[in-house]
Amino acid sequence: MIPVYDKEGNKIKEIELPEHFKYEIREDIVYKVFRAYMLSHRVPYGSYKYAGMEASAWTSKRRYTYRSSYKRGISRVPRSIFAKIAGNFIWIARVIPGSVKGRRAHPPKPEKNWYKKINKKEKRLAILSAISASSNLDYIKNRYIKSFIYLNESINTFGLPIVISNLEELKKAKEYRDLFNKLKIINFIEYIKENKKQRAGKGKMRNRRIKKYRGILFVLSSDSQLPKVSIDGVEFSKVDQLNIEKLAPGGKLGRFIIWSEKAIEDLRNLYI
């Protein structure tokens, strides 16, 4: 049995914990499924098909052909004329790999298939393992090594997992901030906000300028409407839309999750 709290942090009743939280935790399966998930969502990329091959360079294998580098004691590769001095030419190699402005030998190809298949049973087992680890104190400590001191008071007071009644009724950021104060996790949210960092390198130009912790996941019922709330370190998901990337970001188990009572009831018939 686990306690259910209202939006003021008061215990109102107890419900039976679903068997999802009692499954054996398989870290190897979780990482395998997470890696397949990330590879399957990778955007194909590649260079221009004719890059390095559009130079006006050529070579002739016939003797005494005008402008040819044949029979001059140099390699028979495509060459462009760099300069002409009297009847002689100065060539520079083009097109071939290893030459200046030449093509790459094996460039990345956009037609490459990055998709990785995963067994349905393994995918289901990974989700069950991640749900089970979310209520395991050791895994939460291991995931939130630096910030666990801000979660410790809340976990000692409300236990794991934390279940809130009528969580779907909250729609505004102010209401969620009041809930954070009641659940004693406001310091954890402030820690995430203050520890945002700017990424080094070209990722700044590719829509991933800021690095920050993933923080808390709120799981709501299947028929609910997700609130349009933007708070650093807070994410929302419907219980029937959970995946390994939400439950174990980076393939690391032990995410801090707050469930709604309706989500727990919906969970009993899912992922089994």
C-alpha cells in the first residue's frame, strides 16, 4: 500500500501499488533499448553526392596527347592545369581522394539506415525496469548524485513513489510552484534552473545551446490534457505515452517521478 496526497501535501488515503514497481531491474536491457531508441530517432545526414568531383580535371592514357600528363614521369591521375609556361604545363591533382579539393574516399551517406530493431518483450521489460527503479532509493541517489540533498527531505516525508490526487486539475505554472513548495522540492527546481550551462562547440548553432538537468517527470492519466507549463527541470507525459527516453534519460535509471492517482490506475492495464 502507498499513500495518496492531495495538492496541499496532506495524506488522504492509501492505494495498492501496481506490480510494475516490483519488477526485477535489468540495467543491461534498459541501456540496449535506450540505444536502439536514440539510433532510430537519428536524423540521416551526408555530404553532397558529387562533392570534390566537379573539377575540370581529366587524364588521358594515350601517348603524346596534348595537355596530357601521360609519359612525363608522373602519376596518371586526373589533373587540372595550374599554369602554362611556353609549351609546358603545371598540373595539380584533383578529384581523387587525398588530393587538394578532392573527394572523400568514404563520406557519410544520407541513404544509410540508422534504424535499429528491438524485441517487443525487451522494450516492455525496459519500461517496467525503469518504472521499478523510479521507486528505488539507491537508483535515485545514483542518478542525482549532486542534487540528491534537495530531494532527500521530500523523499523522507512523502516516500516513493509520490502519488498526488487530482493532479490533472493543475493548469498554471503558479499552481505547480505552490505544489513544489508543499512537496518540499522547490530547492531542487531552483538548483536545476541555476545550473544551466552553455554548450561548448558548434552545438550552439544547432538548436542545443543550453545544457541542463532533466529534473522531474509528472505522469498524468491517459485521457488528460497536458498543461502548457514551461518550468526548467519539469516535464509532463501521459501514462500511455511513456518511453525509455522519458523514464531513463541517457539510459540511466532512477528518475524522480510524481504520479497522479488516475495515472496509477491506468498503469495497471499498461505495459504488462
